[in-house]
Amino acid sequence: MPAGFTPLSPATVLFAALDPTSYVEPWKTDGTPIGTLRLKDLHPGAEGSVPVGFTVLGGVAYFGADDSVVVHDDQTATYDRELFRTDGTDVGTYRVKDINPGPKPSIPFGFIQWGDHLYFRAADDEHGAELWRTDGSESGTVQVADISRGPGSSHPEHFLLANLNGSPEESLLFVAQDASHGRELFRSDGTAAGTLLIKDINPAGDASPLSLTPFQGRLYFNVDDGVHGREPWVTDGTETGTQLFMDLTPGVGNSAPSNFTVVGDRLFFVTIAPGELESSVKTRLWATDGTPEGTQLVFEEPGSSFGYSIRNLVARGTQLLFTAPNWVDANGVSTDHELFSVSVTGSKSLPIPRANP
């Protein structure tokens, strides 16, 4: 089915779609049947280029795609996925650079615009999968830093931009690993020297930060430090300013915070705790003003569930909308999922969420 809809201009939207003759290729539409057409058959024949990650910079969209394939003697295949661009025309749709020369793929993805460049992850044989950037030209498509020196990969992911610690300058934040540390939190100013590990949160293994969310000049996230389980942490971008925010499930148990959502001057998030039934959990909604003492339990499901039961958090002005169970059955299982809302009024205490008919 069509996917990856991305506005290129007020009149043109890009997407990937499948047709019977060319498989999945880049398409464009102006919203009319006659203006909806395949942009270019980048990988001629039935294979398809399978474009992903359309991201616009300066009126041009960049994406990962392949335009050739090598079938090996054992019948496995290597698709040469590289960095492509399009301005919405056939002639303006082409490969930017062969990052991993020859038929081997660089597999670029995770594109994020920062200033006049796009940053992303890509791989070559010499450095593995590392942090790259492009200004749209072949010569301007370069590796930012070899975080895991040599052919080993740092596998950077979860890119986002944030102003931290009162700085007017944005930092690129992401998760990666170097030769000495597991998966940890990194930051970059766009230079090799300025691409650094923020803190080794889990010295015994992978911290694997998740759900990175900026709020009031700091970054909140879910991480495992090897001592407290998966709990909410916070950082101002410095090693000393990176610390456990709250141990909501004391000890090695996991509160596993997720769905961080900013509404006004509050950050909402969802956690789990052990439920009353075997292998079950009790899902809870929290709100914080950025301090432990200003963190309160807002809503708790009435029974137990076998996964996160509070979901679909959406900010709507000064309101948080979410779905959650409203009742519990005879077995103690939460049921009757409804749409709820809670208003952020600026007071220290939030009202009890109400179900919306």
C-alpha cells in the first residue's frame, strides 16, 4: 500500500507505492488522479527501489533506495541501497553518492534536518555504520565521526535535536555504542571532535536509552543503568547532569516509562508495575513539572492488563487525550477502553481524568 507521504512543496506530496510492472518506487501526487504518477523507475524491472525516509532539505527530498542487485551463487542477494534525492522531476531524481563503493549497500536511514544539512546513519566497509551528513552534493556527503573506531559499527539511532542546559545552540542527540561502552546516550555539535558520549549510564552493559523527549531545557528518557531497572532519567547534556529522575518501581524492577508527551508546563508519561494477575501489569499515567516533588500519579487502570493499557497520548492545546480502560471484569482484567482527557491548568495538582463520551 502507499506509504511515507511527505510534502515536497505546497503542490506536491511524495510517497512510495507499488505497481504491477515496477514494484515499489517513488511516486508523487498533486491530489488529482491525473497528477498522481510514478516519479521514476530507479530500479528498472520487477525488483523495485523501495524508497524510505523521505526528508526535505532546501526544496529537495532525500531518501534511501536501491537501484541494482547482485544475486550470489547461493541465491542470496545484495541490494545496493544508497542515498538518493529528488526535486519532484525525473531528471532531478538520482543517487547523491555511492557511500559504500561498489555493489555493497550503505543503507542510509534516520534522516534529520539540522541547519543546512541532513544527518543520518550510513555504513561503509572501512568504518561500519556511523554518523553521516549531507548538504545534497556528492562532495558534501561525509562521515561526521567514526564513533566506534575502525570497521566496527556504532549503529547510531533515535536522532533528535534539543537545546540543553540553557544553550541557544541545538545539539544532535542520539543513541550509539563505541569500542569501550555499550549502547549509551551521545551528543554532537556536527564535528568529529564534538561528537561525544554524554555518560556511561550502565557500566556493566547496554543502557539502551529509549523515548528521548526534550522538556524545559533537559532531556527525559527511559534507560536501564544496571541497578534500578528501566526507569525515567534526565540529562542537561553533561555527565554530572545525567541522573536517575525517579525510581518508580524500587529495586531492579522496571517501571519502563514510555509515551512521553509535553502538554503546557507538564511532561506526561506512562509506566507499568506488577499486576494482581500472573504475568500481568498495572499501567499508570504520570505527570511532572520537571522535579521529583512535582511528579504526581494522574491515573491508574482499574484492574490488570497483559501490556500497556494506557495508550495513544496526544497533546491538544492545554489538554492531554489518551485511551485507557474504564472498568474491570470479574477476573480482575481491565476492560471497556474509552477516550479520556485531562486539562493542564497551571496549578500544582491536576484534576482526575474524565472519560469523554
